[in-house]
Amino acid sequence: MRVAEVGRKGLAVNEPIIIYRIQDREGRGPFKPGFSHKWVEDRPDHDNLLPWMVEMGNVHEQVKRGMAFGVGCRSLETLRRWFTPSEWKTLQWFGYECVQMSVTRILGESQTQVFFEREKPLRQMAFPVELYA
């Protein structure tokens, strides 16, 4: 999906909105009840990584009917703030992968994450990328 932005000469330029996220084969992220304790390590920067509901409030109420939604990051560098190399290895063992995908609209954004919606389910048209080389 593409979004119109203004180019250098004032003409509309279509640019995709790309986000990066960690998800399983169903498109579900790893921060889910009863699972986080299996992979999250104790570290001093956790206070800087707040849940999207704390940072963005009720942004989920803006999701249009029939759209898929989720949380991700604008860059792999930002995504690495959420997952250490060893946490990432554990998540891979549980079947998670790092993916990039085009999204329809960003509904909320902070310095560490974005809340988005898209027309396709999160498991579709999600392309694997390397989080850590």
C-alpha cells in the first residue's frame, strides 16, 4: 500500500510505508500474555520500552473495520532496541521471524514503535529480513 507525500517540486510522490516487526507464522508478535516470561531477559533499559497502550493510549480505536493492525518499528535499528541478540535467538527457537511489510496507515508513533493498520493480514506479504547478521 502506498501513501501520497509531497515531493521536492510539490508533486505527489507515492512512497510505501515500511515497518519491521517480530512475528510468528500467524502474524502474532511475541508480547502476549503468558509468553513473555519465556524469552524476555532482565535488563536495565526496560523502563525505556513502554507498551504501546501506555505511549499511545486508545489509538487502536482508530483502526478501520476489516483492517489488520499491529506494532512494529520504522527501522531495524529501532527494532534491535526491543530484542537483544540472545532474546532474538530464543524467539527464533520458538518459530518467530523478523519481517518487513508495507502498511496502509500509521495510527500512532513514538521514538521506539509505531502502531499501524494494513489491509492484508499480518502473516501475508511479510518478508523475512535479518535482525542480526
